[in-house]
Amino acid sequence: MERDIDLKEISDGRLYTANDMVKIDCNDCAGCSECCRVVADTIILDPYDIFQLESVLNTDFEALMVERIELSVVDGTILPHLKIRDGGKGCTFLNGDGRCMIHGARPGFCRMFPLGRIYENGDFKYFLQVHECSYPNKTKIKVKKWLGIPELPRYEQFVKDWHFFLKKVQERLAETENDEIVKSINMHLLNQFYVKPYRTIRETDFYGQFYERLSESKKALEG
């Protein structure tokens, strides 16, 4: 999601890599689930997020659409996001004890919070959103430990490749006046990267499947 932001207003003025220390550790959110209760329908899901959800819940995209995710238009593309409870009462994966029911497979945006990403020149860095988390007495933790993602270098490469591919598609859609072409491209992306089931034998299978699909889509969209 493209946002016009002033880092001076929302961050501590620093940019971080996975090996940097940042003051965000909150003792496993002990006694707090505020961010999960006030979240809106802004947790956009990428293909890795969907793969994780399908794996841990032993389900597929269509089943997730029943009560866990919804679709919305993001910068011209149709993308899934986490569904919130009726009346805007927080994430549907938040249980009665205020804990995440899919913590081990939570989406990338949830893993980062209160960090964000800023993309530039084919790469990205993390930044700290200083006004987003009210948990007191936070301590320092290494970014990669905070994220808790296996094979983090491969994941970060995927994040970059997906972001910049999607950005090119969004730029193309913005220049396209033919509604049928816009619809066709959106349906291709949705089916190719989300609806089409991923094999979930083991976690590392995702990247090979993703890059095979990415290669196919680049050829299809260039044609």
C-alpha cells in the first residue's frame, strides 16, 4: 500500500536492517492486545501470508474468504486483507484471552508492528513507528528476532520482489483506461498468487512455487 508519509513525524529518524537493535520488545505483549483490538481492515496479505494461513489452518483460500479474509482495492489492485469483527471490534483471530490464535503464522504486517517498511531503489529498510504502540517500558531486540521468520534473507528477497512487481502492475493499471483489461489483470493476479492452492508439504516449498508463478505472470502480462 502506497502511503505519503513524513518519517520525521512518525519515526525516530532511523532506518533499520534485520541485524539492528530497536526498542520494541514488549515481553510478548504481556497483558496487552491493543493493536489487535483497534486494527482496521488494513492488514493487507501477501502470498506468503496466505501460504502460512493455509498451512497452519489446513484450509484453502475459498474457505478463508468465508470468515477470515476479505478483498479490497489497494492502489488499483484487488488484494486480500484480514477481516475484522462486526462493529470493528478487532481481528477475528484474537481469542477471549486477548491472544492471537495464529501467532506462529501471523501476517508480515503483524510481525513487524510497530515497525514499517520504506522501499527505495529496489530495496527496503525498516523504520520505527513511534506513535503506534503504547506498551510501556519496551526494551531493545534485534529486528530479525522480533520478526521470527525462518530463512529471513529469502523472505526479505521475496518481500522486495513482490512489492516491486506489484508496483509495476499498479502503474500499468493506472495508465489503462480499458476496464476489461483492468479486470483481466486483477483476476490473473488474484488467481495466480492467492486462489490457486500452494503445496504445503514444508515451509520452504513456498519460495519455489512463488517464483515459478511470478515468472509465469511476468510473461503473461508482458504479452
